[in-house]
Amino acid sequence: MMLLPRSDSIHPNFNQDLQRFLFGREYQIDELPFPEDMIRQHVRKGLIALRRGVEAVDDGLFSLLLGSRRWVCRRCGNSDPGLFGSCACGRCRKSCVYCRRCLNMGVVRSCTELATWVGPEPVRQPVTPGGNGGLCEWTGTLSGEQAAAAAELVRCLNEGHSFLIWAVTGSGKTELMFPAIEYALLRGERVVLTTPRTDVVRELFPRMKASFPSVPVSALYAGSEDRIPDAPLVISTTHQLIRFHRCFDRVFIDEVDAFPFHFDPMLEYAVQKAAKEGAPFAYLSATPPPRLKNAYLRGDLKGTKIARRFHGHPLPVPLFCWAGNWKKSVAQGFLPPAMLKWIKGKMEAGIQIFLFVPSVSLLRELTELLQREALDHVAGVHAEDPDRHVKVTLFREGRIRILVTTTILERGVTVPAVEAAVFGADDPVFDERALVQIAGRVGRSPEYPAGDVVFFHNGRTLEMVRARRHIEQMNEEGGF
Ligand SMILES: [Zn+2]
Ligand SMILES: [Zn+2]
């Protein structure tokens, strides 16, 4: 056995600020707030590894035959030949290849060096358990079904297996993760909870902070101000994970199927890269994408299904209502009578409404038409709307009564007594998953467990029928 010096006699032969900054992350050398010669010294000592930002991969005979090389961007995983450009490089004075897919984060070229920390891990911030010996101070209780799923999640992740929680909208998925998150944090692990949607991060962050008051929690989304370097618990949009590299011991992905995750390979690459090798993943979704769903059904992915909402009431089943040629109505400046009648009825009953529309242009026209009908407190919100967060807050507070929205609010935003309608449910943007999520906005609180979900359409589509069948099937499985 080798004799090791006592740990307190070791003088770290590296800069601890640099270690803390770079551990679990990957940056271009010139992006780092440290002098280049300091970085090079650490490279020579084997504490920092460098790799090319854009690298040629050897396809052997294939590339010989074609006479051209295939490129891969190490930051975003891009390998699509159409998404690389070349330029006369001002830095290396040669012709350099650069990645166009992640260009909005600053250019990565074939001469770029990406640096990551490969030396010893920084000492983890100790987390101090509270009086109950734990970290989680959420005072609610899990239902029997939730508690069983939560326990299985803890067990599977500890065994190093990934796990799918396929739970209906409003089943209390977030709370279900608490035991597994607490367990990992108590072991000193780094945990990330990621979701593709900024709105979901903004909704989750205060809940996680309140539930884990003694744990530093970092929130990462474009423009976020609650960034704590080195926080053991990180709540992040999937997009923001692209700077991470082999950082997290456990990864929780909420709303795994949410746009644009299920067709954006860059985000998938970002999550894989942010996880340590072999780290188990927990996937949470009401509408898992086919790849996960099939893996679970085949038995290749462990998981559990929760078909009941936490308050024990069934999911509201969507109603189909024919609204005629809705595009034409709006173009001619009037609202389909069936819809207007429904909306007026809800306003008189004091009910708030989410009104989903297929496009931003329609959103503007419809909002204006509703305002012209002298309906009170109508607002429209879409992804690029600068007042988006303000409007969502006003809607939560009940000061906006009708919120017209594109599919950006199909999930994550919870308002107690709200009912929902889709205007133009036959439009192709409303696939089964989107429609199930929209229906899931309604009846979430125990005080208001039911409510209307109406699909106004001009001819029912297969997706509408599938969404309704999906909900009915879940209700059946839930014993209703
Ligand atoms: Zn790239
Ligand atoms: Zn260059």
C-alpha cells in the first residue's frame, strides 16, 4: 500500500478559483476570465484537458472516396455537413471550418480550443440537514401512489438505472422527485433538474427553493439572475446546459417531450454532455416521446405510470365543437358564434379562460376581436412577447380574465380555476401531445377539480381523436 501524506499537508498545485470555475464546464480558452499562461500551466500538469471545437472525424475509406472530411462540433454535437461554414480565420491565419448551428453562442472554429477541468473535483459545499435529518422541508404529503413511485425512483437511481415517470397532468410530478433529489444532495452529489421551457424553470425555481431552504439552488435561463456557481442543485433550461461538461451525478428531465426537445438533437446532446458518465436519468412526462415510451413498454427502461391526479379526480375529457371555417370568420372580422357563446357564459360565471390558437398572427386578430366584443381583461401572449412573464403573472392573479396564447403555455403554467379552449384545434400544430397538455391545464386544484376543455374546429382530426382517447384511457387506468 502506498503511503499518502496527510490531507492537510497537501498544498494544491493548482488555482482553486480556476478549478471551481471550470469544473463540470467547457469553455473556449479566450472566454475564461483567467490569463492564458495560467491555463496552459494547468494543461501541462494534466489538470485541464483541451480539445478542438470543431474536429474532423475519420470515416476511413468513405472520406477517402469522397475526398472530403466530415466535421463534428464538440460544443453542440452538430455533424450536419450543411451546417458548417469555412472562413479565412483572423486568428490562425488559415482557412478554418466553423459551426453554424451554435453560432449564436459565439463562433466555434476548427482552431478553437475547448477547455475543461480534469483534475481533482472541487470540495463540495456541505449541505446541512435540518432538524428532521433531511433537507426537504416541503410540508405536503404524497398520496399512496405517489409515495410508491417516489420510492421506486430513489431505488432505481441508486442502482444506477434511468427511470421514467409517466404521470398524467396534475399528478404532482414535481413533489414526487423530492425524495430522490434529497437523497442525492445528502450524499453530496450534484443534481440538475432541466426542462426545455423557460416558463417551467421560472415556476419550478421558487418551489425548489422553498422546499430545500438550506440548499443553494441556481436557476439558469436566458437572463436569469439567480446563478450560483457551484450550486449543488441546478434548475436549468435544457439550452443553458450546453456549457456544462460531465458535471452532474443525477439528471432529472421534466416535460421531456416539450417542444423543442423532441426534435432538437442539440438539446439532447447538451443533456448527455452535462451528465457525468454513467449518471442515471429520471424522465418525467405526461406524454412521453415514442422513443422513451417504447423503451418503457418493452421493459428496456424502468419506470412507472401514474394515471390519477393527486386530488383523486379524473382528467377533464375534451369536448369537440364545430366552429365552421374559423380562419375565414376571423379574416372577416367576426368570432364563430358557438365560441362567443361559450366564452360569454364562462365570463358570466366568473371563470378564467386559456384560449389556445395555432399562430401568432391569429393570436393578434383574435385578441383584438375579443376586446372589441367588450369582454373585460383580454390579453394575448406568445413566445417573443416582451411582456410575456408580466401577463402570465397578471393571469395567475386573476387580473387578466382571458389569456389568448400560442402553444408556449401548453404546460407548466398552473392557475387554479381555469378552463381551456382551442381555437382551430384541427390545425396541424395541435398534435396529440399538445392537445393532451392543453387539456391538462384544467381541473388541477382540489377546489376546482373539473371544468371545460373545448376543441373548436372545422373538421375533427386524427390527432384530436387520439388526444381524447389518450385521456379516456388514462381515466380508465386510474379506475374511473
Ligand atoms: Zn456547434
Ligand atoms: Zn482558425
